[in-house]
Amino acid sequence: MDEYRSANRALWNEWVKINARSEMYALDKFKAGGSSLHQLELSELGEVSGKSLLHLQCHFGMDTLSWARRGAQVTGADFSPEGVALASALSQELNIPARFVCSDLYDLPQHLAGQFEIVYTSYGVLTWLPDLRGWAQVVAHFLKPGGVFYIAEFHPFAMVYQDDAPELRIGYPYFSNEVIACEVAGSYADRTAEMRQKVSYEWAYPLGEVVTSLIEAGMQLEFLHEFPYATYNMFPFLEKAEDGNWYLPAKAQTIPLMFSIRAHCPSV
């Protein structure tokens, strides 16, 4: 496991600089006052002003700081030292109050005290988790009684398809108990970028297992939603619509590309 964790941390350390200068992340626009959040999570999570929010797997903190701009009292956590360093630098440069913690997700309870009214995570996070039930327990650990957990994520059904094929082509398992070694070519934000780390280690979780892990950790589901679009161009043949989201060509809109879950920790 340490081999997988070390390799993935090295990968994400490289991706921080690549992603920060990419067109996809549009860091200059963010620095000028923009938000990296999408309408989906804004509408489904709702008002955050004055609430404490923990952002798990926060990368270099743009979403975390975007929630802070909406009035949340934010803490971001990530296992990449490069990501946390850039997030902290952005917080200071832009004068946006935030706290960032560098920790492996499963070790976070040993490095971060307290509970939060909101625990949030999004877009490409589950595939990096070697222990889904352990992840759900960490989420529950940090939720105050009555607190809300929210995730917007790429659908595990869509994740079985190759992301560089010219059409829908299965390349990965939907059901798997084994780690999946993936060849790395650039970043998802810049596929031409040169990389030192050539392999990532990932895991596949069916949607039912995601839901079950949260229930087993003591949370109560408010909704599970599925969507025929993605918030970024996850396949080269997707088409961008007026709403800013990416869809399969009309004749192929038969599979879900994303899902969202909102749950809460029961009040004592």
C-alpha cells in the first residue's frame, strides 16, 4: 500500500504545477475574483455562509477558497505537500481566510481536531481511495451531529471507458477488488505535459458500494442523483452545451457521466 500511496503522491505533486498553469483550471481568472465551483454543487449544497466546511482531497485549494468566498469557514486537506503549499500561498496572496492540512486522508483524524457542519469532496476523488469504507468513516468522524456531507463525482459506470479513445470503449472494470495500475500520459488538464511519474494506482467502486459505505458509517442519505453530463471534457468526443457542461452526442446520451450524494449525520 505504501508503494501505491507514494507513487500517487508523487503524481499529484507533479500535477499541481501542471494543473495550476492549465487553461482548464483558469487560475488567473480565479485570482481576479472568479469561482471554480459549478452550478451543480452550488445548487445542491446550498447556503454555506457562516458554516464550517471541511474539503477532503482539496488539491491546491481553488474549490476550498471558492467556498470561503461564499462565506464558509474552510479547512482543506490533501496528501500532496505541493498542493497544500500552493493552496496556502493562494489563501495568503488573495487574503482569503482558510486553513490547509497536509495529510493522508486516513491519517487525518490524527492531524486535524474538531468537527464540521459540512464535509465536501468532488470530481475524481474516489478512484484514489484504497479503502472506501475507511473513507466513509473519516467523513463521519468529522461531521457534527446534524452536519451535511456532499459529494459530486464522476459516475463509476462512465469510469469503465477509456478516456483517450475516439468513442466509448471499455478499458477498466466496474467490479474489481484489485488495484488498477494505469499508464500516465500528462495530466487530465494537460495531456501533453511531460511526466516523471509514469504509473498511477487506482481503485474501482460500484455506485452501490459508495452508498452502502456511507450508510454503514452512520449517515442518512437525503438523495442520490445521476446526470447525463460531466463538468469537464472527460472524453474527446463530448460536446459542450450552453449550460457549460459536457454531453455525449445526442444519439448516445444513454449513460450517466456523473452522480451526486447528499447525506447527513443524525442529530444526537
